[in-house]
Amino acid sequence: MSGASPYEPPRGAITPAPPTDYGEIKLLSVRSRLDRMRYIGCSVGLGVLVNRAGGLPGGVATVLEGGGDPAGYLVGGMERAREAGQR
């Protein structure tokens, strides 16, 4: 048998050198899977935020205009839907 045994530990350096520079971060790039998921997540999060920010003043205006409590609007809407279904 000639040469080194396959079960012998390696003799060379096996730890890689740390990188000296890093790539530029492109926030809205869609070049890789992770970037696309980040883009979709940011889009959905921004959409939810805009939806909530727009709905809050509308809800407050509805409550102030009617002068009642918001639960009454929900129950009233359910009653109207049930009555419409019985016709």
C-alpha cells in the first residue's frame, strides 16, 4: 500500500480565511430568491401599514359622525345582512 491512508487527518490548513470585503446591499433588488422574498415581505408589510393608516381616520370619522359605539355598527351591519337574506 502506497500513499497516505484515507482515514488520516488532513495536514493542510482547513480553516478558510475570512472575507476582506463584503458586497453592496441592494434593498429592492430581485436577483435572488432571498431578495425576492424580502421584496414581497416589504411590499406586503407596507400595504398592511398603509391600509391600517388609511382605515383608522375613516373609522374614527364614522364613530364621530354617528355618535355611537363601533360595536353597534358591526351588529347593525350583521342585522341588515340577515334581513336581506330572508327576502
